[in-house]
Amino acid sequence: MEKILTGDLAARKSLDVVLAAAHEAFGFSVAADDNFFDLDGDSLQAINLAVQVEEILGKEIDVAMLFDAANFGEFADLIDGATGR
């Protein structure tokens, strides 16, 4: 699978980063209101997604935030709140 997390993506909003990482983890496009578990996400995908987001944003991401979030948009909001953005 071709990596899509390249270039200036780090300068984009957390939501854009989360959606790009989720796209890479799942292999298809996702929306802000999609739920990780409704897409049959598993623990390996969760870790992969969190690591991708960490690498792009340069912030430590607790994978539990992904599990606690109702959807990817809320996950991005939790990241922003946790990192003070």
C-alpha cells in the first residue's frame, strides 16, 4: 500500500492527520463521523493509527483516546485537548 502520510501533512489540523492515518490503517477512506469499532477496527490497526498520528504530530498519543472517542472527529478533538493545541 502506498504511504499517504508524506510532505507537509504535519502542518495540517489533527483531524486531517487522523483521517489520513485511519485511511492508511484501514485501506479505505474514512470520515470524521466514522467510528473505529463500527469499521471493525482491531488492536493492531489502533496501534498503527496511533503511531502514525504520533509520528506526524510529534506528540505522544494514548491509544485509549481512540477507544474512548465516539468517532475520528472526537479522537482528533481529544488529541488537541491533550496536546494543548
